[in-house]
Amino acid sequence: VTNGTWRYDPETDKWSYTTTFKFTDTWGYIANPYAGNEAAWFYFDKNGNMLTGWHLLFWNGSRKWYYFNPEKNNRRGKCQLGGVTPDGWTVDESGAWIESIPKK
């Protein structure tokens, strides 16, 4: 788990995270002080902004879809690991979408 500083930009409504370096175009297993310091997986784009919603990412040699909580709550940006997403799609324990019919 990485310890650093979360930064919020109200003009863009975006979050970023820095330690001794800025997280850009990478995953981070980070403690979230807004969620009782619960650690979770997050992904940051090339500009260092935390992703939300569905994103197609290159990971472990292939491109896969991942779901990051878009809700403006203390779990925003957290990658969903396993189960069914709020919009009805199934993801595996790594967070990757399992091609299937939505479970609505």
C-alpha cells in the first residue's frame, strides 16, 4: 500500500495522487483516507487523473475493460474486484470484465 497525498481539482472535478512521484498511466494500490484508510486499486491516466467509469486498459499482455466507481462518494475511483457492477456487468476477481450478458 502506497502512502502519499490525494489532490482534488474542483475546476476539473478530478483527483490525482502523488508520493515521491506523480502516478501517471499506472495502477496504484492506495489507502484512501476518505474511506477509513481502506486500501484499493485505482488507475491514473497519462495526466495523473484518477479514472472513473469503464475503461479499456492494457494489463498483463492484453487489453481488458475495468470498472472504477464513478459515484461522488468515499469510494470514488475504486476498481471493482469481482461481482456485478451497478450497470449489470460481471467482473472477475482482478476487476476485468467477463464477456457476458448484463445481469439486470
